[in-house]
Amino acid sequence: MLSNLLNEKTVRIADGKKLDWKTSIKEASKPLLEDGTILNGYVSSMIDVVKKEGPYINIGPGIALAHAQPNGFVNRVGMALLKTKDSIALTSKDHMINVWFVLAAVDSNSHLESIKELTKLLTDPNNVEKLLSANSVCDLLNVIKNVDLNFAVKRKEDKK
């Protein structure tokens, strides 16, 4: 379930200070650093890959999914979310971001279920709008929990 990864410990609202895209990735990563899911080298890798490859982490209007190769800097699968009040330019004003996901994967397979569930969340325009307009961690968690419930019901129906 997505809420196993995105919960009150890993979902945050930016405190209102002005951030740039690099600082946003760092802030979004803090819960994963604090709980030992990732090491500082992973944060640097995520920033470096955007510098090299451009804004490929911009996965939809206002949404970024920061990630990189684990390179020994990831201890377990993890995900975090930072919601910023103001849109932040990801390398340029053509890529304005308010919702910053960070994905940590230890290999090329262990995170696939999490990606599947995140895709469910982000392919519904109503969910995206709710994420973008959320003003609290509680608002964000309610969207995630609702997707978890719908995903669980769908899985039960598929088994029938």
C-alpha cells in the first residue's frame, strides 16, 4: 500500500520559505535521510542527474518524481513527499513544480509495486488537483489513503 511509504513521517508541507529545485529535492528527502532509508550520496545523485539530464523528473503538471541509481546509497525502498506552497521552477519556468516525490529503490525491481500504486494516484486528474491544492499533511494523506482503499477494492474484485 502506498500509505505504508507515504505517511505522517514521510509527507511534509514546506514551511513557506522560498526554495529552489535543488533545495526542494533536499527537503523532500529529509524524512528518508532521518529514518536511514537513504544516505546523503543519494540526494546528491538525484540532483546531479537532473543537472545532467534535465527536468525528466517532471512527470505531470506540477508533479516531480526525483530518483537516481542507488549506487550503495539506498538501504531500503522508500518514498517521501514535499508539498510547496509556491510553484518552483525545475531547471526552467517551463517546469513549475508544487508536489515533490522522492523515490528510493535498492534495485530495479523492489519498488515496482510502489510505482504501480503511485501511477494509480497520479493518473486520476482529481487526485492530482487535490494534491496540488492541499494545505496540510492531513489533506495529502487523505488523498493517498483514498487511493489505497480504491486499489484494495479493485484487487479484491479482480480476484473474483
